Amino acid sequence: MVFVLDQHKKPLMPCSEKRARQLLERGRAVVHKMAPFTIRLKDRIAENSDFQPLRLKVDPGSKTTGVAIILDGAKGPKGIFLGEIVHKVHIKARLDKRRALRRGRRHRKTRYRPSRLRNRKRKEGWLPPSLGARVNQTLHAVHKVRTLAPITAISVEHVKFDTQKMQNSEISGVEYQQGTLLGMRFASICWRSGLGAARTAMPRMSSSRLSMSIPRIGAALTASPIWRSRAPLATPARAISRWPSFSHRMPGGGDGRPSMPKPMPARIPPSKRSGPNGKTPA
């Protein structure tokens, strides 16, 4: 398919490659643009031409966006143009790099560029830069196609996938909240040493079953190499109920319980230290 313009650069109905080649050989048209290939007629205007309904369809995506022009003819819809919009990548990384360079100027012998914090108010309808770039690229492509073809309608595909309904077609209501993790209780173990947080999943059980399982759970916790506590716990049940915050390294003892750290030796001032023979050095 080849895009066609009239002598005033207004869009006309597209034509086939063979028809465009014949118009160029007879001198009735000239090449207007190479990509996408477009010709301009010398003896035709839009007011004296016939048009057919053309629909532009857009399928937005995160990496690429599909664009198609559909001809709604007497024999049914027919696709006459297919294209893809490849979106920009690494937008956030580039913005971070630009911000680092801008801030670095304030510490070098260059013209001082004061920080602008009070005029950073986000306007209504603000979008993140990565998402805004995708929207702007799509709008630019749609505007470009409308200048090359007489588009009469635009359709945008909005698809929402229900992954749970794909697995169970009869799901409804509160069943959406009863997923694969139903019946699991999460307990977080956090400590202050900067190592992060560990999450342990335990099945939800009755009080009798919990009392029987507490010794085994406590033994597993105390035998872990990351077990840390301010003080040794009397029973594993106390460890389960309190979930203490960790601040000291507690290596496990021989019986599987944490042991207290050894006290640090008192610091002796240099003036009171003695030499090898018991005398204070000069």
C-alpha cells in the first residue's frame, strides 16, 4: 500500500504499489516522502475525490504498540496497513544520570545552579516519564498517520485479563480472595543489624495443634545461623509469642539454644598499661 496526497498535500485514498508506479511513470505524481512511501498527485484535489471509510486501530503495549488501518468495504473489513511503534527504553536511567550531572555542578567551580524545589508541583493528569513517553509516541504516530490517510474512525484496544477466571470459570465474589495462600499465616522476623527481614510462613492451626508444634518450630528457629536475640529465651513458646527484635549475634549452643555473647574486656588507658616485666613503660 502507498499513501497518496493531492496537490494541496491533503490525504487521499491509498493505492497499490502497481498503481503508484504507473502514476509516477506517466508523470501524474511525484514522490513526496520515502518512509513511509508517499506520492503526491499533480492533477487531483480532495474536494473532487471519492473516499471510503478507513478505521485506525491501536493496540497499546509496554514495549511495542501495534497500528493498523482497516478498510470497511462492501466485501467486509480488510487490513491495508500494518505497523509497529517501538517505544523508548531506559528513560528512568537517563533521567537519573541527568539529575546526577545537574547536582554535581553545585560542587564544582561552575556557574551555580540553585535547586528548584518549590516549583516541582505536579499538574493534574501527570504521568510518569516512562509512561508519558509511550503515550506521546502513540499520539505522534496517530497524528502522522492521519496526515497521510483520510481516517474516519479510531479504535483503541483495552484488554483486562482475569487470571483467576482463566483457571476457574465459575469463580465469583469472595472466592477471589481465597487464593493459593489461604490458610497461611505470615510472621516477620526483623533485626537491626542491617541484614534485612526474613519471613516465615506457618499454617494456621488450632491451639492444641499449635502447642504440639511449638517445640519443633522453636528448635528450628534457635538452630538457625541467623538467630539473634537480646537475651536467651526460656522456652521456644516464648520465642513464638514475642518475636523479639534482634540486635546481638547469638551463636547456637550445644543444646540448640542461643547463648549469651562473651563480655568485652575493659579498656585500659595507655598510661596504666604495664610492660613485659610488670613495669610501666616510660
